Amino acid sequence: MKDKVFEEPEFVRGLIDLIDDSIVGHLEFDKLMQINRSYIPDNLREQESDIVFTVPFYRGEQVEEFLIYILIEHQSTVDATMASRVMFYMTQIWDFQRREWDSKNKPKSQWRYRPIIPIVL
């Protein structure tokens, strides 16, 4: 079961602030929106869960949409393959975006993959 504490914008903001306080001022946490989609394979769902958010990122006048990907892992030992697993999940997110663009016939010249901030707990 997902940890509900990370579904609150102020806790997500605090977590990002701990990781990289230089970007917190650019993110509009009032508009944080959870995406109801998981990228974890069924065989790993008992030991981990994930929460994905979109949040506007402001760079001067420009606004981009960022993804914040929180992976909660429940295990008793360190997993040396965690980095490659997180990369796989991020690739799944981007592939989902690509399939959406394809299904909507969006021109490739307009495709912009969203940056992802991966967080593993």
C-alpha cells in the first residue's frame, strides 16, 4: 500500500527541498497533481510501490511540466540493481508518453519528454 504521507503537496515539497533545494522555488506545488498509473511490474508490487506527480516548473516566463517519481521500496537488504530498475521505470513513463502522442497523431516536432525527478526511499 502506498504511503499516503507522500500524496500531500507539502510533504512532496519537503522531500524535494531535502534533495535539491535549488529547484523548489521553480516548482508550483499548489498545482501538484498525482497521476493514477503505476510503472512497477506485477511481480514486484509486494515489495515496492510508486507515486507519480506532475508539477509545473517555472524558468522565468517559460513553464514546463515536470514529473516527480517516488519509488517506495520495502526490503531488508541493499539492491545493487536499483539504479537500473529506476531507469527502466523512467523509460516506461517516457514510452507511455510516446504512445499517447502516437495515438493522438501529435507531430514528432512537438514531442517534448517531461523531465523526471526520481526519488527512491
